[in-house]
Amino acid sequence: MSERIVRYSPRGRARAIKGFLRKFLGYGGAQFGLLCLVFFLVLAAVPSILVGPFETVATATGDFLAPPQSQHLLGTDEVGRDVLNLVVHGARISLVIALLATVISLVVGTTIGMMAGYYGGRVDVWLMRFTDFFFVMPSFVLALVITPVILEVMGRGRNILGFRPSLFVIIVVIGMTSWAFVARIVRSQTLSLKERTFVDRARVAGSSNLSIMVRHILPNLVPQIAANGALVVAGAIYIETSLSFLGLGDPLQPSWGTLLSQAQRAGAASAGAWWYLGAPGVCVLTVSLSFVLIGNALDDTFNPRRRVIP
């Protein structure tokens, strides 16, 4: 009993948080990932303050495909727009899509994995066969097939929850096709947790299955969910970039993938406009790498035994 009191006391919780931060920040990858992530989050939060309003064809002030110079640090695009302005404004779209898609993916994966592990039997079998389909089929292929079909059915005319239809569909499709490995991990942890003594005590006390899963099992799954959630974000950024590069994004709300698509159609590679392709490409790689490094650091912090495995 005393162990539970110390564990959940405010002082004990503060010590646990300090210990976690010390271990987590002890990894060089975590420091680099957090630094890059904070930088891009600032860009996404206040793009207009940093580089001014989003430039359009009507407000473009530069020459066509001009190289980097003092007035345009990252050069210009095929219609004279400042590439730095486009990249900074595109950060908000790319990060919002990736983060919202990750939330959907984690909710779906956690729910299915926890139900499969807790109930077992036929529920486990059917849910895992359903999960295997999404696990074997690449998320990008599913998203590539589903996205244009849904867009054709919904149309592109009206906004949905503040997003244009193409962006809303991309968010939902990425979230609904990227949850399989999260479900697998959550299921394996739930199989172990449901046999613990605190779950048996909750059953004896009369707690319902839903209460046990939400109040007792889910809190113990948070470390694994957080560590794998960072990896899901990295995958979501790649999928969004690929879909937008193939023309499924929204040119009126351009993401980094949309900018890459526009650069490819403008012949930036053959024209030697490396800045037009390089700027959004480097942003995609840097943000994805940051989330991967953070995810690995979280996994090492929450699972000390993983560090001794060669």
C-alpha cells in the first residue's frame, strides 16, 4: 500500500518526470530531434510573422526561377514567388496533416489492439486478421487507391472542419491506413498487463471491462503509444508528401509535397533550380528524421532492456 502512495504522490510524480527527462535528454538524437521539431513548430505556428502573407501569382515580386539572393534567400519558383515564403507556409499544412493523421491512427490502433488483447478468443482472432490486412498492405498503396475515389465521391467544393476536401481526405485516409503496427504492439502489451494483479483486483472490486481497459490498462500503455506515435508521424509525413507530389494535394493550401509536385511540373530539375526542389525536400527529411530520433529515444528510455540488446 505504501508503495502505491509514494508512486502516485505529487513529489514522487515530480521525481519520476525529472528522471525521465534526464534519461531522455541524455540521448544526442533526442536533443537534435527536439531542437529541429521546435524550430519547425515555430515556423508552422507563425508563418505570416516570419515571412509575411502567403505569396500568390498576383503578389509575386521575383523573377522566374531566380537563384538564392539577398532578397530571396531560397530563390523563387516558376512564377516568381519566394520559395522561403512557400516553404514556411507549407510547414503548417504538412505538420497539421501528419499530426492529425497520427492521432486518428493511434486512436484506431490502440482501440483495436487493446480489445484484441483483453478479450482474446474469437475477438482477438477476427481483429488480428483484420489488422493483418492493413499490416501487409503498404499504407501508401492503400492511400493512393482510396484517396482519389473518396475525393471523386465527395467533390472538392466545400470545406470540411476547416479543411478543403482534398486535405481532409488525406488526413483521414492516412490515419485509417497506418494503425496496424500500433495495434500489434498494443495487443502484445495488453496480453501481459491483463494478467497483472491490479487487473484481478479491479475485477474483484466489480469494475467493468471498459473501466479496466480505460483506467488500469491504458495508462500503462501510454509509454509504448508515445514512442510508436513519433514513428507514425514520420510515416504520415512521407505518405502525405507522396500523395501531394502525385497531385492529390491542394494547390490553394500547399504542403511540402505540393511544392515538390509544382517544382517537378515546372522542370526545376532540368532547369538547374536545385533550390526549388531542395528546400521542401530537406524539410521533409529533417522533420521525419527528428520524429524517428525522438521515437527511438523514447523507446530506449521506457524500455531499458532494449539498450542491452546487440
